[in-house]
Amino acid sequence: MKLLNKTAGFTLLEVLVALALLGVAVTVVLQLFSANLRSISASEEYVAGSLEAQSKMREVLEDKEVSERTWNGITNNGYRFQVSVSDTLSERSESLPVKLMEIEVKVYWTQGNKEKFLTLKTLKMVEKPV
């Protein structure tokens, strides 16, 4: 009768340990993949929000009659916005024929159960009324 070689295969314990390690590795990889998908989704929302803010800022800058005021609204894509135009550095430009207007555009959107926003600011030089 021939004796069986004890090193010919894996024990049950070795197989269970290998499966446990494989399960942990697969879980970590899936969690990283899920986190990347959430990050991509969040960055898409920020890009879309910044495009809406830039569009609204261009509308305000193209307006020839810029005056101090604040208004709110909703864009065609469902983003809420708030635009504020205010006179700034008036003490430094009082002797000049122009004044500086600070333009601030805020765009708001909801992501999950949180409200996110993005703010753009710029200055525009306009002629003082005579």
C-alpha cells in the first residue's frame, strides 16, 4: 500500500484564509470605485454650477447700464442665483470720471440633502453719470 503525500494540496484552513483575504481586497477595491464615482458626480455638479455662474456674470458685464442693485432668480437649468452689484472704492475714485462696481454672482444647487453654492466676483469700471 502506498502512503499519500501530505504536501500535495491545500488544507481547509489555508483555503479559508485565502478566501477571507480575497474578500477584504475585493471590498476595498469596490469602496474605492464607489468613492471615485461620488467624486465624479460632485465635480460634474460644480462644473455645471460654474458654467451657470459664468453665464450670469457675462449677462451682467454686457449690460451697459450697471447700477447698484441685488436680484435673485432661477436659471433655465434649475440653478438658483443671486446677483449683487455694489459701488466699491468710492473714496478712491471720487475725483475720477469713472467708478468701480463690484459684481458678485452666487449660484446654488442641491446635491443629495446638502445645498452647495459657488461664488464669482469681479470689478467693472463704469462712467459716472453727468
